[in-house]
Amino acid sequence: FIPMSSAILARSNSTQLFKDLTQRESEKAVFSEMSRILKSAPSEIAQQYSDQFSNFRNLFCRYLHGEDTAIDWNKIELVGQGKLKRYKDLQPMCEDDIASCLNRMAIVKLNGGPG
């Protein structure tokens, strides 16, 4: 017979160990893939990729380890006047322009919103 507190402690330790191992494996897999991509990057943009990967690595590690992931809503500013356009006012684009825009696009989904 195992006392209830010992069983809970063992389960808790096991859960934490699983979480730690999963985090380490996630980090290794992501960083390995980033390294592979960086090695295949053309030399003229390799430094740019390296800088971006370094920034991503820092953010990814902060996320995995639960560091300071809260958004300070007081720091969020409104988009400046004239920066946003209505969809109906957008001009058609050629395929090359679309690809260029998609390469610079970011999609942000905040929890609690639709979608």
C-alpha cells in the first residue's frame, strides 16, 4: 500500500519529468530544423536568417518555459490613421506581388477571439 500523498507526489514528479522531456525534445527538433534551413540558405541572406532564427529561438524558449507570455494591453497602440484599407478598396495584384506580400505577412490569433 502506497500512502496517498506519496502516490500524488510520484504522479506529480512523473508529469513534470514528461513535461521537461517534451520541452527539451521540442527545442532540439525545432533548432535542428532551423540549423538545417540556415545551412541551405543562400550566402547573401544567411545572416538575415540567422538573426531572425536567433530572435525566434529566444521567443520559443520563453514560450516553452512559460516566461512572461502575458500581453500588457496598456502598451497596445491604435493603428495610425490611413494605415488600414478596406478590402473593397484594395487594387488587384499580380502573382509576383502576391508572393512577395505573403512572404512578409504575419497572422496573429489572440486567445478568446473568434476563429
